[in-house]
Amino acid sequence: MAFAKKLIGEQEVGPGPVEPGQLPEPTEIACIEVTKIYDSCSQRLCLDSIPPAIIVPTITNPTFGRCENVTVTLVSPPGFTLTPIPERPGFVRVQATFQVTYDVVITNTSGDIQTLTGLTTTFTKDIVLYVPEPTTAIIKYEAVAECLFGRVNVGTPTTLEVIIGVWIIIKSAMDVQLLIPSYGFCPVPPECVPLEKTKKWITTNCGSNFRMILP
């Protein structure tokens, strides 16, 4: 690691793994502003029931090429809907609809390309989370998606089929001020190692046939 270490008493501390019981006593109690996660869950989804989209190819004998610009957004309104669960104080039912927007590139053996933009599909989530305050502002999400399969069915009409994989995290989180034990500010980082110096070290120490995983 390139992190610099800080001397606390007779012990050096810095970011990285530590052995149990090997931390020195903190030097202060600090108030920091952070995002506190109260509860979260994640799920991998396979959207394999997307209705075929009717397309109008401008190239001959089109085949599926790839998906581009795949994004996942919350459909708002209504956004997140929270319903308290009476028998579980602090927990709520969270419901939401998400939209996946994507572009598809189709091609043919001649190298012709056509991009179909703004294709969409949706999926819903109905989950339970711990929420200290029943307000939709506390619910956050992160999601990534990609095409797992695609096919062009040439005919009358010509249709496009895709299967999309989604990984989504939904959480209850708030920006808060926390008191934490601290060792003060981080020390000034060490000098960066130039890339050329790193390449020279690898060649010198590992031989000229070493396959570098560097740009």
C-alpha cells in the first residue's frame, strides 16, 4: 500500500489490516459527517420475459450486435412507497418500479451498423427494510445492468429479443454526524511512483519476458 503511517506513541498506524488488540488508544473523539446505512439488501435479477420489440431495420439481414448505455432509474412518480409494518416496529414495506433503458446495436455480415435507441423495460421491487424515520428521502438505491442475450428475428414484423441482468442494492441511509475515536488527521501521502520507474523495476527484477498488467 502507498498509505503513509502515523506514529501514535510508540506504534505506527495507517490504513490496512490490523491484528486484534493491536490498536493504540485513540488520541481524540472526532465528529465526522458520513452516510450511515441503517439497513440494505441486494438482489441479482434476470429479466428474461421482456416482450419482443418490433423494429424497422435499415440494414439487410440484421443480427444482434451488442447493448450500449444500459441504465436503471427509479420511476418517479410514484417513486418509493413506504408502508409501516405494525407487528415489526421500525420496519416498512418498500415498493418501487424501476425502468431499464438501453440501446441496441444491430449489424450484418457486410459490416453495416444500425443503433436502436431508447428501448425500455421495467421491473418492480417489494421488500422489507428497517427505516428509523418513515420518509421516502431515506431510501436510496444503486443498480447496474447489462444485456446477457440478444436476437433479431427477421420477418413481418422483425422483432428484437433481449435478456437483461440487473444487480440492485436498496438501502435506508441518512447523512449524519457521528462521534468516533480518532488518531487525528492522516499524514501527508508518500511521493507517487512514476509509471516508467515501475516498468523499469519490473523489467530489472522479473525479466524482459514478464507480462506487465500496466497501460
